[in-house]
Amino acid sequence: MPIDKWSDRIWVVNLQDDPVFTEDMEFLADQAVSPDPMPDLILDLSGIDHLGSSNLSAMLRLRKSVIDRQTRLRLTAPPDPVWAVLLTTGLDKVFEFSHDTPTALAELQIRR
């Protein structure tokens, strides 16, 4: 799994298309229910070519877990086809986005 544990408080997850996407989201879901503190998450979507309904559902479940654990979630760098899906489904208004990972890192650190 391409997770960069940037700090104790922030993880950067470089998502890829399925089946890796599903495995990554399952790992993150397990982290969300563990007794360990959950870090803020940055999901880099630049490696995704397609988002299906199961992918979107997993992302929404993760978002709920992040909110319940009082941490934060940012999505970065969605390619045009992925951005189109997010716009069509209205999820562009549900998730927080940053232009790229360095920007997301800066925003999470500033708004701590």
C-alpha cells in the first residue's frame, strides 16, 4: 500500500485503480476502528482513472469514520474523468479538496 506516514498526525495515501483501491480503503477502514489515534488523511487521486459506485461508497464511509474520529480528510489531484464523477454525483460539495499534496499538507498544518 502506498502510504506515506508523513508525520504522526498526517498520512498521505496515493490511491490507484482497483483492486488496489479497494485494498487501500479496507486498510484505512480498519485504522478508523482501531483504538489507536487516527491521523488526518490526504488521498491523492492522481493515480485513479475510474471511480465506480463501490469506490465512492468506500470513500464516503471513510469520510464518516474520519469525522467520527475528529480527524480530517483531503482529496487531491483528481484527474478530469474522476473530477467529472465527483461533480456529477455532487461529492465535490461533500469532500474537501486541495490542488495537490504539498498544498494539502500545508493547509492541514496551518489549520491544526
